[in-house]
Amino acid sequence: MKVVAGFIAGVLVTYLLGTIFISQGNIAAVTNMGFEITFAQRFGAMIHDITHMYDIYLPVVFVAMLIALSVAGGIIRFLPNQRLIGYLSAGFVGMIAVHVIVKVTLGASGIAPTRELAGLVLQGIAGGLGGLAFHYVSQKIVTAPAAAI
């Protein structure tokens, strides 16, 4: 059950951060054209993207994290002391990989900010933090035995 809760937490963290990074990346492109964007407009765009990208972006995040965390789990069985770095790096690589795969197979990036290195790395960071969330939520809590008096 902890694995399922951890996966849901990882996907939600990745989706929320990834969507925020996409939203702010798109706004950065608009400001580079000379338009002024207020904080309220930035915040409104961010909330709009979070509440309206779930039908196209959430499935992408779900599949990327499912594959990445599953592969990492297989490797971590042999290297249990590398659990934290394993899941963090799996989320990072998984999110970058999904955007690169879409670009290579379709010839275009569906997410505009990922066309530049900074946007792609930010998606990786979102995935890495999602992997970190998975690590912490799904870990087994080991308690030390009570000391004998």
C-alpha cells in the first residue's frame, strides 16, 4: 500500500511542479516579446494550467514515472543503500526521456518550454522531486528495538 501511495505522491508532485514550470516557461516567452505580465496574471495562468492540463499532461507524467520508478525499483533491489538517489535520478531521467522520445518520434515538442535546455532540465527536476516524494512516502519505517532495562 505504501508503494501505491508513494507512486501517487510522486506523480502528483511531478505533475504540479512540471505544470508550474511549463506555465512559467510559456510566460517567459511572452515577456521576451516585450509584454509585461503581472504577478496576478502569472499566478492565474499557473492555476489555469494546473487545473486544465491534467487530461493531456498527467497521463504523460503517469507513464514516465511508472516506467522510471519500476526500473529504479529493480535496480535498487540489488543496491538498497542507493534508494534515495535511485528514485530521485529515475524521476529526473524519466521526465527528460519522455520529452526527448516525443520529440524524436513525432518530430515536435508538445510542451513549448522543453524545446530549450532549461525547460527540459526543469521537467527533469520536477520528475526528480517526484521520485524523492516516492522515496519518502513508500519507504519502510524501521524502528530500533526497545532497550532492555
